[in-house]
Amino acid sequence: MVKEVRFYDEIEDHRLRFAVILARSGGKWVLCKHRERTTLEVPGGHREPGEDIETTARRELREETGAAAFTLRPVCIYAVVRDGEPGESCGMLYAAEITAFDPELHSEIERTVLLDSLAGVDWTYPDIQPRLLEEARRRGVTP
């Protein structure tokens, strides 16, 4: 269970394990539906060995949404603290505007979903994803 989500402007690079991307296209939110889940999530995933965190974000956005053309900008660093676990799990939050999609996905994602609003979304990570969105809005990065 998530105890707390914290936000930072700077952190040591080696601590960034994840990249998460709040993506939009044509004024709509771009979410993913994983093949093994019934819930929706924002694109993102684990950093691979030797990969810089922006490369992780670009790779995950392409793999999980089929984004072929997009702009990407950093929002902030987030850290998740879980009950019963020591320390924090850190990631970089990005915002993206997707202008073109490949017709086919090549990942564990079953499909992408474009939504006008995020109200009532059944989130995969309900203790984390809405907080990331709220922080991006607070920083004036997303509507």
C-alpha cells in the first residue's frame, strides 16, 4: 500500500528507476490498457541498464501508445513510499503531446484509449497516478 507520494525538482540520477508520461493527443488524454489488467494507466515503465531516463520515457511512450511523433518535456521527479518498505522508489514524470501514432502496438499493452476527461477512470495505480496528474496540473504543465 502506498503511504506517500513525494515530489522533487532534483535527485541523483541513479535513483531514477521509472519514467511515467502524462500524454495527450488532439486535446485528449492517452491512456493504456495492459493485456493482463482491466484498469487503465498512463504510459511508463522501468529504466533499462545503461539507459538515460529521457530515453526510457521515449521508449516507453512509443512501446505503450504507438506514438510515432511527439514532443516530450520533464515535469518533476516523484517518489513513492510504501508501507513496510524502506526508502523511496523514484521516477521522472514527463508530459507529452503525441501528433502521430503507429497503427500497431508492440508491447504488453492491449490498446490505447483516448479520453476527453479523466473523471471516473479506473486506475491501475489509484494511489499514485492521480497524484502525479495533480502535481503536473499544480505546476501548470497539464490542463
